[in-house]
Amino acid sequence: MSKVQLAVGQVWKDRVGREITVADNPKYPDESDYPFKDADGPLTFLSNGRWCKVYVDSDLIELVQDENGWRPWKATADSQCPVADGTQVLVRLASGTASKEHDPRRADQFIWSELPTSSIVAYKIVEEASKPTEPAAPSPDADGWIPYAGGGCPVDGDVTVEVRLRSGQENVAEDAEAADYWDWSIDDVGGDIVAYRVVEQTPKAVEPVHAEAHSAQHREAQEAPAIRLLQVAADHMRARAATYDKPDGERSMGKTVAAFNAVTGRDLSEAEGWLLLQLLKDVRLFQRPGYHADSAEDCIAYAALKAEAKMAEGE
């Protein structure tokens, strides 16, 4: 049985899949049974021609890297690049040619699958591919606003934040809410959050509350979200009216349904136009789990505009 020749610096894979780096064993002379070791202890020669770790049944069966840093490569028809694309490597070909030491190339510039006469038979890593750096967290501006471009709630759900919407509206001061109250999805609509500001709250002293006052406060707390939603929807309506409607208050839906009726021959009313938009927002609101603020707020606004149009029909 021929003896496998080890050399300091080689990397071998043992029978159980571990990689063993061969090092010199200064405790014994070269002619002894233990000229080499790895991180855990000496290596010994076996009768089958292989080496193994002393007292451990894990003989070395596959050379992973030779003492000069070259790694054997067995190309097949569907072989893939064994390293990250940006890694700088040298290669040896079956034809006997090799890369010049001073001219490493990116690994993705080579063909790693089997070729008729010039398959790669070994490669040497010269420089590992650089790891992508994590994007730096956005910094707050002078007023404490932090830009937001998506990716989910950026803070713990119980942290109170103020938000700025794509429409320009800001929910600040008493309108601030816990982060998990807001819808952080990005839909390219006016209700998208584009910036937020963390509110530093000072714990308030707890004052005793009389039973009758507690009942009133409880009712008020229950009503607050609904009332707040009405106020937000009203703010949306004012902002859009200022942008799209005439100064005298004429709504755009009247002309929209008139154009629709002219094209289709239908007889859609202005109130029905608002109903259609309200139904669209209802579908979006219930199309996925959770709360979608833009759909909910627009639905409230369209309900009010629908009622306004129906009221006008009776005048």
C-alpha cells in the first residue's frame, strides 16, 4: 500500500466530513510515526496508506487544498462556480496551462463546467469576494424626522411615533400613536408614511379617578379611535378639495360620471360614483389581514361624499 504524502499547509476532508489542516508536529522528528498534527492533536499513518487523527476513526480521504493553496476541481457537465462570483482566483486547466500568478481573475469569468480539452482541474483563491455592506440606517433631520421608504415597522410596536404622509399631512402631538397602530406598507398613495418621529414620553403621575368620572373616561376612550378616523378622513377631503376641486366647492365626481355616462350610455349618478369608490376601498381593506389606514380613511371620506351627493338629489 503506497503511503499518502502529507505536507504542512494541506487541507484534507476526513471520513466524517471535517476539514483537517495539516501542521508540523515539533514534538517528534520527521522519521517518527507522528510528524504531523492538526488543531486537536497528532496525525498517524494507517495500514491502508491513509492518515488519521490518533485514537479517532476518521482517516483523511480527500485533499481539499494542497500546501500551495491549490484546490482540486472535478468538472462535470453541470458544475457551478464553487466560490462567490467576485472572488479573485487562479486556475489550472486540463491542457496543462495555468493562470499567471500576477493576473488573477474573477471566478465568474471562468467556465466551471466540463469542456472537451480545457476543463479547470484546480483553482487557487487569491482574494475573497468583498461582503456587501449593510445600508446605514437613515439619520433624523434637524427636527427629528427620520425618512421611511418601506421595509416594515422600523421601531418596536409599543413605541409612540408621529408620522408624515406622502400627501404632506403630519400626525403629531395628540395624534401620535404606538408604532403598531400605523400601516407601514408602501402603496404609492397619499396615505403612505414617508417619515416618522419618535416621541419621548414622560410618565404621568396617576391621579385617583372617581367611579362616575371613570365611566365617562372609558366611554370617551372607546369613542376616540372612531372620532379620530373621522377627523383624518375630513383632513384628507380638505387637502384633496384644495388640490383638485374648484374654489367654489364643485366636486370632480360630477364631471367624472357625466363623462362615463357619455362614453358608455349608462345613467350613473354622482352618488353611485362615490359608492363605487367606497366599495373599491372596502375590497382593498378586507383583501389582506391587518389594518390598511389609507383604505379605511378613504372609505370614510367616500361615504361622506356619497351622502352629500344623495342629499343634493333631494333638494
